Amino acid sequence: MLSSIFFEDITMPNFNTLYRIDECPDLMTDGFVGDEQGNLIFLSVWGRDTATQEFIARLTLGRDEQGLDQFHILTEQGGSIPVFVGNVEQLDKCSNRAYRRTLFGSLVHLWLFDRRCVKPDKANASALALLPRGSDHRVDRLWALVRDTCPLPLLDHWRDTVLELLQTQSMLSRLPAALGPLEGHRLAIDVPALTKALGTLIRNGVLGPDASVSRTASERLLATAA
């Protein structure tokens, strides 16, 4: 999912939207997504090759001397967004030389991202999704992620009901920290709870083998709870 999002949806940046990294003045970022604790989920960085390599090395060192276990993105309003690196072993990277001929040498575009953005953790029924802000395909992509991650069989015409159920029970939520063109979503399925909820909906005739049920998802859930 990550590669298709990157190469289909992320374009070259508008350099009016680049933000400085306080601890690394030679780097700029045009995109960041973080979780509820401010941990790094995704970061898009621009800089010279030596600067990006030094940045990666400092993240690897963590709290050791010259290492970085957190840094700050400086905003246009003069504030700063704290970013916590967390478990660096959970991060992966992808880079390419975007501009080979500049006054400052080759300019490298580096992406750092949580590996769960690439591959769901099926053992724990959890995953992360990165989507373009305001995407017309948000629901379809989240549903595809749910079906890929969930160990339970889910029929396509259950989509709206199941997505609303997951959101209502905080198993599917939008990540609160985002800067730039992407937004993040967390999927953390409580399999026993979802199994029980789906069983109730099926027994009450809200979910079935065909798509003939016409009531909205909200009406279905209210009817089930009554």
C-alpha cells in the first residue's frame, strides 16, 4: 500500500511549504505524520546526501552522544512540533536523488516510515495507513486495509457497517499529527470484541450474505443496541 501511495499520490514539493528541522539546519521537511504520543510514523526530508546520511546515523545513535531520539519541526507560525523517534528498529527508509545538478550538489529526497505502513502486523491485527489529504478513495483504501489485516472473513457489502463499527469502538482512528500532503490512520483490531459484535449483527439480520439490507449503518447499530 505504501509504495502505491507514494508513487501515485506524492508529487514534487512546492518549496514554499518546506519546514526546517531545528536540530538539523541542513535538512527541510515537506511532510510528517505522527501518532498520539508524537512518535514518528512518516517523515519526508530533503537535503544533500551527506546531511541525510548524518541524520540517519544520529537517529540510529538515539540517546548516545550526538544522537537524536527526538527533534523539532519549525512551523511557519514560529512554533515547533516535537517528534519522537521511538523504536528506530521499527522504521524503514527509502530515498532517491531528486535533483542531481544544483549549486549545492545532488539533492536527496528521503522518506522514513513505520514498517506497519508497508505491511500489516497480522499477528496483532494492526496496521497503519498513509493517504493523501482529502482523497476520494479514502474509504476504499481503508476497507482494503481492514480486509487485509483482519483474520475474520468480511464481505464487501459489509463495508460501511464494519468501518463505522471499527471507528465507533476506536479500532480505526485518524492519527492526530500531520503536516503536509498526507494523513495517517491507525487500525488496531480487538479480534474477540469484533467477533462478538459481528456475531450480534449477523444474528439480528443486520449483516447477511447478500446486500439487500437498505438501512444505513447508523440505523442498524441503533436497532441492534435497542
